[in-house]
Amino acid sequence: MSARARVPWGLLGVLAALSVPFLGSRYYTFVATDVAILALFAVSLNLLLGYTGLVSFGHAAYFGVGAYTTGLLMKKAGVPFVLAFPAAGVLAGLLALVFGFFCVRLTKIYFAMLTLAFAQIVWAICFKWNDLTGGEQGMPEIPYPDLAWLERLPLVGELRTSDHFYLLTVVLVALCFWLLRRVVGSPFGRILTTIRENPERAEFIGVHVRRWELLAFVLAGAFAGLAGGLFGIFNRGVFPDFIYWTKSSEVLIMAILGGMGYFYGPAVGALVLLVLNQQITSYTEYWPFVLGSILIVLLFAFPGGLVGALDAGRRRLLRLGRA
Amino acid sequence: MLEVRDVHKAFDGFQAVAGVSLALARGEIAAIIGPNGAGKTTLFNLVTGHLRPDAGAVFLAGREITGLPPHRVCRLGLGRSFQRTNIFPRLTVFQNVQAAFLSHRGRGLDLLSHVEHLYRDETEALLASLGLLERAGELGAFLSHGAQKQLELGIALASEPKLLLLDEPTAGMSATETHETIRLISRIARERGLTLLFTEHDMDVVFSIAQRITVLHQGRVIAEGVPAAVRGDPEVRRVYLGERR
């Protein structure tokens, strides 16, 4: 803990994010909303991956269930957003409690395979249950939350509805980040890192490892569900491929690319992956090829991800500055 | 403090522990010795809940702990160190010990407090008594082997155990490190009134601090008593001491 003044990076980040609709076009707002929501999804996964040392291959299940929950409640039941949004977190968290109960009984690759299996079951249900989820066709035309009161405000009032939803998204995602940050900085969060480092030893400082893993699983699932709730609205529809295994692998890539050893690493990973995706697909159709190459280079050159590389560079500069 | 009553454990038909009984009084310092494969580590694992005995019972301070999972056994006041060093490598030295305090004092499910300053004084005092305070900010992985063993002792002590089981506390140490570690262990055991049970290969260590010695051979107790008696036991000399001297 140094005495040097701490830069309020979080606050600066939120302010920068909030300014996007005022500075950029509709397209930038679109990309920024996508980034903010998937950043929350990736950071929620990292509670398992980076802090507890559990590799989940089925995190999209909770994201998707959150999306269907909010979507169904708002579209079919006319429930307002203030209830439909937290409901996504609650339902995804409950599902994570049920699945997690079985998953934490396994370790390593077996844990990963079981999370994947459960996610594929959820996907199959959403794919086939036409009456509830719209099946393969999905569920289009999820309404925006009622943000008419924003139109009466100066400055903000001139913006489009999608901009208003973006501002709401930024505030909610920032709130979730604040909560998750509290969790990883709490005694509970520290115990999770002992499980990551050495489950056998953790057991012998009196930690009931499976119980802590389950709680981490539930929290990660709940926050993924909240991200999903926002994503369905942003996407103007909820579809079964939200839950498909490729979505789970995409969020894993974001976390690893950005750096799972850092709280905001996965968020940076989401930003870089989505922006690169948008940029590169406008030049070449071989986006997966480019992504694959980038990942290979990163994994070998910077095992700590992008944020890890930045951190190493910053330390080197500091050392040079002192010498 | 500890009573082990006729425990048995077999692995795929191999009888690793075949009916061992032993009892430890409060404050006693006892050693278990025996050649490789005598069943010492298996016996430890039966006591600490890492293995469940096929038969027999284990009591800690009068309470039966047979077959309880390790985290429960730990909470009932039994601390242990492992033969292969067992720390949290990518946590700092401070965090290693602090985590044990957090868990022991029931703060492990606290999601709201800031962890940084919790139990700072206790952790620093314990690190100071182990001579690790100057290195509190370093990652556990970067310590020397001897220092890691001391850190592991610190983790075990932070759970404020009544009974401490040390599995080869000086394994892989240089002569100087061994000497220091033994001084440290006996000082801490005395200060805290700990009951101590340890296994050890180095006979000088065993005879310098143990008040009582149990000799295991092929999963059975072949001798037990004060060091002088064990040293003179002809059976022990034949199977164990004789081989090594």
C-alpha cells in the first residue's frame, strides 16, 4: 500500500463510457453497449477462472437463462425492467446452485465437461420448447425499458432510445463491477484464491472447499445472468445460440486474452475482441484466422494476457525510471 | 489429547497400517519413526481425515474424529504440515498466514469487509516469531525451501491448534536449516503449550526433542517409550537403527 495518490480509474472509466453517445455515432454506441455487457459476462466468469481456479465451459447457460428471464418477463408478462432485470440474476443464480451442486463434486477437466454438459442441456431445452422460448426462431422484439423520464432531462433528452439504454447499461454494469470488486477484495474472495492455489492446503486451514466453490459458482452465474438480461434487450431478441457452447468458449477467450490474473483483465479482453472483430471483419472474411494467430502469439509471449503484458511493461518503466 | 485406537488401512490388499494404537497427553512432544514405507504418513492421513480407516477409531481431546473430513478435523484444533511443502505459492507470505486466520476465525463467508487489514497484527506477530516478517510481501513461491517449510508451520499455527502434526518438518533441509527449524519448533511448542506429534528421518532431531518415540515397522508398532529405552531396544536396532548406523 503506497502513499502515492491513487488514480480513480474506475470513475474515469465510467465517465469515459458515459460520454460515448455524446461524442460518437449510433454505431459507436452500439459497439460500446456490446462491450459493456460482455465485459460484465467475462468478469463474472473470472470469479471462477481467475480467482477460484475453476474452468467452466458452460458459463453461457447462465447468461442465456438471464436473457430469457428478462426477455420473457418484459415481453410476455409486461413486467417492468426494474423487476425483470434482477429476476435474471436470481434465476440464473438458482440454476447455478442446482448445476453447481453436482459440478463442484468433480475437479479439473471433469468439472469443465460437466459444466459444458449442463449448458448443452439448457440449450437443447430452449431450442425445442417452442411455446415458451420460441424455439429455434428465438424470441424477437424484446421491448426497451421505459426510460421516457430521461427525455425530459437537458442534454440527455436529445439522445436516441438506444443511447438511453446504453447509459442505463453503463450504470448497471459499473454497479455490478463495484459489487464483484467488493467480493474479490473480501475475506471470502481471499479464501477463493487459497482454493485456486492449493485446494488440499485450503481444506486444512478449515475451508470446506466444495461449499466455497459452490458459492463462487452461484455468484458467477448470477452476474452472468444479469449480463444476459441486458444483452437480450440490447440485441432486441433472445435466441438459443446465446447458450450454445461457442458462446461459452468466446467468453473464456475474452478472459484469457485480457488476463485472468487481473480484475478488469477480462473486460479489456471483451473490448479488444469485439473491436477487433468489428474492424477486421470489415477488411477480411478470415477473422477467425486472425483471431487464432493473435491468441497463439499472446499465449506464448504474454501468458498474463493483455493486462499482464501492460503491467509488466509498466513495472519495467518504473524500474528504469528509478535506475 | 490424541488417542488412536487400533486403526487399520489397506491399499489394494497391501496392509499399510495394521492395527496401530497410540495415545498422547496434553503438552507432550512425541515422534513416530520407522523405515520408508512403515506407514507413518498413512497414519497421519488417518488421523487428519485425509484417509478413512478401514477399522479402528481416532479421538481428539476426547471427541471421536474418525472419518471426519479434513476441514472439520482442522476446525476441531488439529494443525498439520505436509511432507511435501504445501503452501499457497502465488499468494504473499502475509496472505498465506492471514488466510488461515480468516478461516479459523470464521470470516471465510464474509463478503463485505475489506480483507487487507483483517488480523494484520496477529499475522505480523506470528510471522515475526517465525523470522519471516521482512519477507511478508514476497510471493510464497519465491522463498527458499527451508523458509517455505517455516511458512507452512505458520499457516498451521494460525489455526491455533491444540495438537500439531508435522510430517518430516526438516525434510530436504541443510544441516543449519534443520538445526534452526528444530529450535524454532521446540520454542513454539513450549510457548504455546502445544501437543506435538512428528515424523522424522534425522535421528539426531528425534532424540534431541522427542519425549516419547513410537517405532513403526510394516504398519505395526514394534516399540514405544522414552528415547533411551527405544534406543536400547534390540528389535528396533535390528529393523531400523541398525540399518542406518
